[in-house]
Amino acid sequence: MDALWTPTVAWFTTTPLPAEVTARTRQLVLDTMACAIAGTRHEEVRRLGAVYSRTCPGEYAFPGQPSACAPSEAAALFTSAACWDEYCEGNEQARGRPGLHSVGLPVILGRSQGATVGDVLRAVALGYEVGARFGAALFTRQGFHVDGMWGTAAAAASAAAVMGLPEEQIVEAIGIAATTVLASQYLSVAQGATARNVYAARGVSGGFASALAASAGITAPTGATSAAIELLGRSDASAPFAEPGEFLLLDGYFKHWPGVRHAHYAVAAALQLRERLGGVPDDIGLAVHPAAVEYAGVRAPESMLQAQFSCTYAVAYALLFGTLDVKAFEPQALSHPRLRALEQRIDLTAGARASGRYARLSADGQEVFVDSIPGDPGRPITQAQTRSKALRLMTPQIGEAAAVELAEWVLGADLADPWRGMP
């Protein structure tokens, strides 16, 4: 047994969630579900769903899913769809997205397992804490992508919890997942290959398999998590495992704009500069924190994924259109001649300040500096803002009435209500 996780799991199996954690988990579930429902509009997602339905038939589905399939595949499709627009949550300490790996399985399995709303929320919160703590301790080596790595353990925890497994088997499930974590390549992002959007889905499928194995009495070796950290990265001494009862979930963020969050500081600066100038400047200087150049420095993007990881593209779009929404990464936007020309005129450099996230944008004698955006500490995205975002994302796919009903249910259903009552 990988006893590293015993205190965390023991806390979750014996202690009621504080009210603020329950509220934040509801917000996380709604935000992720909305991203997944919106993601079903993409042709690749719909084709993937059709393949799953044909080859792995079943009765499991989430709202907006075009066709039902087996539970593992339904959760995998949910997860791929949720990250397709690069609009879902994240946790800066974990340097990744623990919620993306923790929501799908409880949402999909909750109906068949006889779970209550409270059971599902607790399973999601446990998965998130496992993933965020694992991610905070594992500083991924250069060339790897975090999706599907430590998130496999998050998925295992959430699946085992919603299945109602006892404490010892939940711990075993996490340990089994730690022995089989994937080493996802960052190469897909650089080349715009949509394989990146199945990384987390594979982690979720692996987490479910780990939970099933634990339920059958399969055991994990002692020290599996520590071994994974040593093999796949390096331990970050500044980010030790949190104590039970401390919630990294409360430190996570929800996105105000789509695209990689490293670029959002530049987007905020662009919107301020546009308002100040009253138009679009010709030549622009953009200095951003060094990690933004490394992870969001794609120039002249040719695909949706490349554009989602391009600071200069995001700035050009915000300057030209006064916003940044999911339409920014659609093919018609990517081929917009004025947008492409403006992106090329932006001079991108790494800022001199090594710590923190920020952007400095200058043009026509004006300069804007931004080092705080919505979702940062002290500027949380409220539940009302998440509801508004969710309705914008869900309505085109399932209709306004269904979107409102689902949002109200996720945010307000009684904890004792059965999850199968989800609209």
C-alpha cells in the first residue's frame, strides 16, 4: 500500500466537507461540465464519440453527449471535450488541471452507483486534492506535458470514492495509478496535434482501471508515488504534500478567457491598451514572464491548439476584436488576414522579472503592465460568474432552458438528492 495517501483518504472518508469546499466543488463541476458540453460541437469530439459508441457500447453519457457508450469511454470523451477549448480550470501549485482529471468519472458513474449529490462532490474533491498534491510535488521534466500524468492518480481516487470502495482500497487505487502514470509529450502542443486533448482522457481511463483493480484486491507497492516523482520529474521541495484538512482546491483558478492561462496577462493588457488608444496600433512590443515565452510562445499559429498556446495571437485577437472567446480559435479566425498580419507585427520578448506572471504591452507611446487577472489570489471567479460562463457555453449545444436547469441543479441540488436526478 502507498501509505503516503492514507491521511488524506482517511480524512475524506470520515469528515464532512466544509461549506466553502462544497460550494467550490459545485462550481468546479459546473465549469468542467460546461466546457465538456461546449466541446461536443467539435467534429473531432463527435467522431471520437461515435467510435466509442460503436466499439464500446453502453448506456453511459453526459448531457450533450451525441451517443452513449461504456463508462470508461464516456468519461474519456467527457475529459477530451472539456479541454478542447482550453477553457477549463487549473491549479498553479500543481502546474496542471486536477479538476479535469477528477470530474468526469464521478459525473458518469454517479448515476449507476446510486450515489448522492454529496457523494459525487466528495469524490470530485478527493480526486482534486490527490491530483493537486501529487502535481505540486512533481515538477515535470522539460518535454513532458502534465495532462494524464499525476492526473491518473486523481482519477483513480475520484472513481474509487464514487464507487463506494473502503478507505484501504481507495489508497490502493491511488497507488496502482501511481505505478502506471503516463509520460505525455509536450511535442503535441508545439505542433498543434490534437493528441494533446486525449492525454487527460487516457489518464482518466487509467484511473478507472486502477480503481477497478483495487476493488478486486490488486495491491500497489509501497512508495509508488515517490517512485513516480523520481522517474518522471523532480521533487519540488517548496511544495510539500498538504496536510489533511487543507484544501488546494480553494487555491485553484477558473478561467476568465479561453486559451492557455500564461497568455491571459497579455490579453488583459491588450484590452486595456485598446481602450486607451481607441484603435489598433501598428507595431507592438510585448514582454511577458519567461514561462509564457516557453509555454505560450507559438508564432503564426496554423491550428486551434497552436493558437491556444500563443501569446501574440491572443493579443492580436484582443486588440482587433476587443475580446477573447472560443470563436478566437476557430478556423475562420485563424485564417483572418488582418489578424494574422497583426500577430506578426508583435515583438515578443521575455521580461526581466523572473518571478510571478505578468505582461508589459507597449505601442504608440503607451504602456500597460498587468500582473493580476481574474482568477488570481484575491480576485476569485465567483459562482455567479461561473454560472454565466456555463450558460454561454452550454446553450448552443443543449438549449437555454436545459442549460439553466442543469446549472441550477449542480449549484443548488440537496446533498442527499440522488445523482441520477441530474437533468
